[in-house]
Amino acid sequence: MSIPVIVLIATLIAYFASLWMLFKKAGQPSWTGFVPGYNFFIWQKVTDRPWYWILILIIPGVQFLMLVIMNVQMAWSFGQRGFVNTLLAIVAPFYLFPKMAFSDEVKYTGNIDWTGRKSNAREWSDALLFAIIAAFIIRTFVFEAFTIPTPSMEKSMLVGDYLFVSKARYGAKLPETPLSFPLVHHTLPILNIPSYLDWQNLDYYRLPGWSNVELTDAVVFNYPLGDTVIVEDEVTSWYQYIRQIGLQAAGSHENYLADTKKYDDFARKNLLNNPRATISVRPKDKKENYVKRCVGLPGNTLEIVNGQLTIDGAPLRDIPGLQFTYTVRTNAGITKAVQDKWKNDFGINYSDLRGSGMNVEITLNEQQAADLSTQGIIDTIYIAWDSKGLAWAPVWSVFPNDPQYDWSRDNFGPLLIPAKGMKIDLNTKNLPLYLRAIRSYESNEVYVKDGKIFINGEVADSYTFKLDYYWMMGDNRHNSLDSRYWGFVPEDHVVGRPSFVWLSLDKELSGFSKIRWSRMFKGVD
């Protein structure tokens, strides 16, 4: 039995062993301390707090914060104030509560007297407390503020967009890691330590919503490969690092394939022993949040041919602002004055242009490319599609990260997206496509031995999925780390749908000119 579980059990025992005596000291019937639920109601009377505080205890996630506050109020009501006793009430109530209950020296004093000038302080503290709780509930179950840090969704969502994401639309997820600090995601600011305790992990459950994820919806979700991360570089996944280091250690792709486990184990030890790499293992709901567009639903077959994405054989409808990287040949150098004009006239960011001299690459949507082609400085402009069968390095970076598949970002698939209840034939050819879903997202032990697939110790030639899966891609197709690189997004990773932009700042400009007024309170397509 783990230490956190022992602490939890000790706390529960301390409550039931102590409350009857604490209530008796406070002039309440001692038997009420043994009645689950009702004892929390009496608790509020003893500490002179509103009875409706107990309602907060039924809200997943926030109830831990509420219980800590109630512990502190109980300690203060028996004269156990000051820094040390308050700290004990927070971290060791299983010690403090019996001490208060069975020590003759500890008397009931009532809660802190907030009369006189201090009444305003009490009112403000109560207001602040419930403001925090209300904000926590809204953030967890209704909507949350996000910002767009990367250009992967341009021109639909721009770097510097601040937007609200509806969690209720698809149905809010109940917190799976309830012991966490309110109003932060996975890391406490300044301290740079985890904002949660993983002593308790709850099963996935989603409240009813009013819509399902639909094709072309912009969706916020937990990064699927974010279970293990290198804090100093969260852009490159842990698993990509493992492959890179393993390949380098093997010396050749043939050697790596001959004993993949050996070289992957070497890579893991190398990373874990690297003093410059901080390894963090995060629960599902504390993984980094990503925003992409859903371009494939459960049960769909997806394929990309020269950048054209098809679903079940039909082209996906046009997405306004879809961007690709164009190769541009000019008849003169591109000066700062030219870049300023392109930004002002066509909305081409300075960061969209890469390279120098007569040949450059520019990230553009179709309209921008048409506008740019009319400029006298442009000689030729075209998209160079990545073909299948590229060099080894790109093959290892593109899903399913296996040399059996020679897919690229522009020529990919066909690939069947799993759906809940779907049964597929399983073999060593298609196992790489579904291995992570079966092993990591649906918690099965999977290995191959003597050419046979074993799932949970039994030979398997088929598998029935327990979850729905989605395929997410950025609108900036040549500048987006998305499902083409890390695969499916399980339904239990879906967070919500972006609703509208409440502020947008162009970080390439300064002063008031950086405010994109036209995007203020604009809905997200």
C-alpha cells in the first residue's frame, strides 16, 4: 500500500474517531460525528460557517480545496491557530484532529472573532474564497481562457489570439486528478513545480454536452504524447527523442530495427541520467493543451494525396485560410520595405518568410499566393509537395513512425480511424498504426513474440476498441505538429471547442498598432 493511500486512510479514521468528541466540546450532540454527510453540516455550525459550504464538497476537483479550508476553520475554532497549527491542519489533520479531540488542554473557543474593524476583512476573505471557487467551477465545467502561442492554426487562429474555449459544448470532463491547485494547469508559476498531486486518479467521465465533435471543428485537446515530457523542450516529444537517440546509438537503421528494445532502453537511460533534462510524467488531464482542427471522425478512412485530404474518398470541404509553404523565386532581394508592404497589404507576417536571397519559402494561404503572384518582384511561386518514400529521418518522424510505412506530411494513408466498438483484424503489418491506442490509451499490455501478437498475455488476431478517436490537423499544414506526426486523439483527451476571440495582439508590432481590432470578439470558424 502506497504512502498517499495510507495518509488518506489515516485522515478518514481520524475524522470519525475525533469528530464526536470535537462536537461534544462545542456543545453539539456527540452522535452527529458518526453520521456521514450530516456530520459535515454540524461541522459548519461548529466553525460558524454557512451551511451551504457542504454543497461544494460534492463538486469534483474543488472539494479538496474546500476540505482543506474546513480543516483550517476547525483548528481555529479550537484555538489551534498560528502558522504551525494551520500548516498541520492542511497537511496532517490525521494528527491534529485527535490531538484537539482528546487533549484536556484544548477547549472550544469558536472561530476567529471578526467583530469591529475586522468584519470587513472577513467579508473580503469570504468574497475572495467564493470568487476563487466560482472561477474554478466555471473554468472546469463551462469555459476557459486560452492563448494561441504558435502559428499552427493560421490564418484561422493567429499567434497572439486570446480566446475562450467552451468546455460544456462537448460535455465537460470531470477532473481525473482532483488533488490540484485551482486555476492553474500543470505547473505552479514561479515555483515551477507540479500543481497537482497524483495520489488519486479518477476514471474518465464526461458530462452531457449539446454537440458532438464534427468534421472541421476547431478543437482543444490534451496532447496525446504528453504523458512523459522533457520540460526544457516540450515541442519534441519524449518518444521522438527516444527514436533519435536509439538510432544514433545503433549506428544504422538496420541495427536499430534488429533490436529496437535494446536501443530504446539505452535512450531512456540516457535521457533519465541527463542532468540538463527534467523529465515530468503527467496525468491525462494535466497534459499540455493543443488546438487543431478535426479532419477525421471515428470510423472515417483518411487519405492525403499531394496535400488534398479526403475522407472516405471524398475531398474535405474547403477550410478558409488553409496555408501551405510555397517556394518563391524572385528577381530581386526581398528588402525590409517589401516585407512591410506585404504585411500591410496581404497580411503576410515577417515570420512567414524563411531564407534569403533570390529563393525563399513563404507560408501563404491561397488568396495570399494569388495576391503575391501579381507582384513584379515574383518570378515563380509553387508548392513543393513531400512525396512518399522519403529519406529515413522523415519516415521515422511521421506517424506511425515505422519504416513499413513510407508516408509523408503531404502524402499519407489511407488510414482507418478507430471508433468505439469497432473490431479490426490485427496483424504485424497494421499493429504499428494502432499500437499506442491499444496499449497506452486503452491500458493493455501488448507485445509481439515469434510473429504473434499478444494482448494481456493472450494471442490476439483482432481487437475491439473501447474509445472513439479523432484525427486533428493544423490549418497551417506545413507548419503544424499534429496527428500526422503523433496519431489519433482519444475521446477522453478532448477538452472543448474555441468559441470567440476576446483579444488579439500582433506580437510583430508595437504600441496600439499591435491590437488587431477587427478580431475582437470574433467567433472561431
